[in-house]
Amino acid sequence: MSSHTKGHARHDTALIHGLSGSEVQTLSETCIEAKGRAYCPYSNFRVGCSLLLTNGTIVQGANVENAAYPVGTCAERVTIGTAVVQGARKGDIRAIAVATDISPPASPCGMCRQFIREFCELNMPVFMYDKEGKSTIMTLEQLLPMSFGPEKLLSTDEIANGGRDDLARSTSELGNA
Ligand SMILES: O=c1ccn([C@H]2C[C@H](O)[C@@H](CO)O2)c(=O)[nH]1
């Protein structure tokens, strides 16, 4: 299946990364709608984002800029932060969609990829919509290979024992990274 398709053309029974056509349609509509709520007077670069949660809920967000430029926050972090304070945790997010006004579509910045990594599975699809509403789809793992996540941190026992030296475990983690 092509990974570059017009969001509105899907047959409802088609599964894209385990999502139905109507779920993908909802993601595309909600992230594009969220783009309209961006607060971006400095860059004029609108980014909308939406998440599909396992309970069927959609969470939306957009970039929120600031006169002190680095203080501004990307759409992806606004949206995931909103979901997290509503109670969502790792395993609760089935897909993320991002919309911008450029073609080919923008992909989440490096900081956002790491932020997404904290709360999402590596095989979660990231839908990126361009200015025409056409999408490119990649998994989080494709966007952030060999990533660092919470499971890499050492427990107090491991710290007391001088680290983690289970070769089999580190090798398999690398393979799944
Ligand atoms: O992945 C990205 C990249 C950029 N932006 C925002 C930040 C800033 O407000 C504007 C220009 O960088 O776009 C996002 O929301 N997500």
C-alpha cells in the first residue's frame, strides 16, 4: 500500500497500521482542524496535531509560540502533554497525526520525536499531512531509530550493582530499538 495517499480516498474497511479508514479520516480532519488553532505570530508556521487514543478519544493541539522565542512549544508536545494530563499513558496512544501548510509534509522535530518516544510504542504510526491533505506515514521507530526511553534507565538495584551487563537483554533491546 502506498504510504503517500490522499486522506479522503480510503475505503472504510482498509487497515493502515491497524487503523480503519474512518479512524484515519478522523485523524486527518482533526489534525488539519487543529492547525487552525495554532498561535504562531512569529513564524506564521501553523502546525496542528491530533492523537487517537485506544479508548477512541481524539486529543488535539497546535503549536503555541512566545515573544521569548525558545519558550514556544511545538504542536506535538502540546497535544501529548494534554493527553497525559487527561490520564493517557504509554500504550494508550494508537496514532499521531501532524498537519502543516507545506508539501512534502513536515515531520516532527527531534525534540518532539523524543517526547513522543516517552509515551508511544515504537511501531506507532505517525501520519504527516501536507498542505493538500495528502499524508506520508512512518512509524516512530523509523523517525527515531536506536532511541532512548525510560526502560533504558537503571533501577536502584542495577545502580548498586554497577550497571546493567546482561548482554542478551541489551542485544535484543538494540534489535528492537
Ligand atoms: O515538529 C514541529 C516543528 C515545528 N513546530 C512549530 C514550532 C514553531 O512554532 C513553528 C516553527 O518552527 O513550528 C511544531 O509545532 N512541530
